[in-house]
Amino acid sequence: MGKISEYPVAAAPILSDKLVGTKIGGNPVDSTFNFTIAELLALISSNLTAASFTISGVTEYADNAAAITGGLNVGQVYRTGDLLKIVH
């Protein structure tokens, strides 16, 4: 098997592309298998809940213009009081 650094890079992966992983436990024990990016995404999204997130250190700004003036870029988060907002 070659080194990972020697494999070509896929510039834009798609959901049907395959990844390689190790099945922990199972039969046979710790076997190597493949799965698609779509299958991984389905696993993650079915196990992701709002309770699994912690957002801290978000700077408070009066509004979007103040956040931009404060140095934030489009897509970054800030808060106004108790409201979490995204710079647009």
C-alpha cells in the first residue's frame, strides 16, 4: 500500500466518493472497510443535536454594521444581547 501523501488529491469531493475506515470490534475484529461521504454525513447528522454544541467567546455588537466595523467578516458570528447573529 502506498503512502497517503502519494495519492492524487480530489479537488472537489462528491457525496458518492468513498473513504476508508476501521470497524472497531465486529467480525472480523478491527476490519478495514469503505463507506461513502454521504453515509458518513448521514451518520453525523443523525447523531448531532443542539445539546452537543457549546458556543462561547462570541463578541457582542449592536448590529451588523458594528460587527463589520469591529473586524468581523461575512459568515462570522456575533451576538446582540441574547440573540446569536451571523454577519451578512
